Amino acid sequence: SRRALLELLEIRGIRFDPEVFPSWADSCSVREALAALPGLRSPLAVVHVSAGTKAKRWPESHFGELVHRLLRELVGTVIVVGDSADAPRGRQLARATGNVIDWTGRLTLMQLAALLDESDLFVGADSGPAHVAAACGVPSVVLFSGTNRSDCWRPIGSRVHVVRSPTPCSPCHLKACPVSGHPCMSNILPWEVVEAARQIMPQSHKRRLFLQRPMFVVPPVGGNCRTG
């Protein structure tokens, strides 16, 4: 967001609450794909394992521990998302832990929004998917690097919890961290992320009627989804 520009004009107190509306076809295809997953359990968490620049990315080892903790303490299934370049990381997480589904490189932006509409939790770094999750209203834990100011650039929403580790070099506005160990991200620990998720997740998770009976029929390409 660019709220900082408004502050320079002494315009304050204005809320911008973006919303995202996936098409019926996107929602339909995602629900069918979820219904086809064996052993899908609620609550459902979506974990985005990438970011636009290296400086904003969380360590791979942290994601592995995070997924283990989430499944042990809070959620029933984790779906890993990202683009095609994130596929090796997604496959590794899915192989290492049960109830982890690798959907990296599989979803369009609007299909991701449709998936988030069906989810109980989103976890990811400061990135486009984090803003989509906030716009969908899903409880979101966003891992913020020291590259910029979170008060200017954080996703907007009452169910968004930003986690960051302050460093003296922030904000650096760099695409790659020159500091050994990348402390602004590596010092965000998995247990902190899980505790943040615990604070914002609702006590009851979403009812997934499409897992109880066939609700949708996906027609051939070019057709229209219909209820069944």
C-alpha cells in the first residue's frame, strides 16, 4: 500500500479493504481438486514458500519445522503453494511430512484466491499471495523482512498478523541481503509463527460440504460449472 504518501498530505484514518472475487469456474475447479485429495483434513492451511526477492524469503529449514508444528498443533492439512520455480521445495516438504499437499506451479492467481477462500490459515512472506490472502479475509501470518516498512507495505486486514525481527539495517530496500545469516528473516522462528497463527485462527473452522457429497460437476474445457 502507499498510505505513506497520504500521510504526507496529512490524510489519515482512511481504511482501504481490498477484496478478491474468484470466478465461479475457478472456485469450482479448486473445490473439485480439494474433494479429490485423499485424506484431506480440516483445518486447512495454505503455506506460500517463496517471495519476489531473495531478501524477503524465509529459510527453507524454517518452513520444514513450521509445517511439522502446524500439523502437530493447529491444522489437519497443509497445502504448499508457489510458482513453478518453487516446485522442488514443495515436493521436498510433501515428501518429508504426511498431510502436506504440493500445489506449487499448479494454480493461477484467481485459483489461488479460490483456494484461500476455502482455507482456515495462510502463512507466507511479504508477497503478492499474502495480499490476496488478506483480501480474501483468511487469517494470515505474514513474515516481513527488513527491506521496507511494514506499516506502509503490509497486507491490509483485521485478520492479518505481521511477524518480523527488527534489525539495525532496516529498511534497506535491497533485493538480496548482504548481512551474513540474513538475520531479519532467519531470526523469525517457526514457533513464533505458530503462536501468531494460534492467536488469529477461529475456534471453529470452515464447513466443507463439498467433502461430504459431490456438489460440483466440472465440464469439459469451454463449458460452465453447475451444481449437482
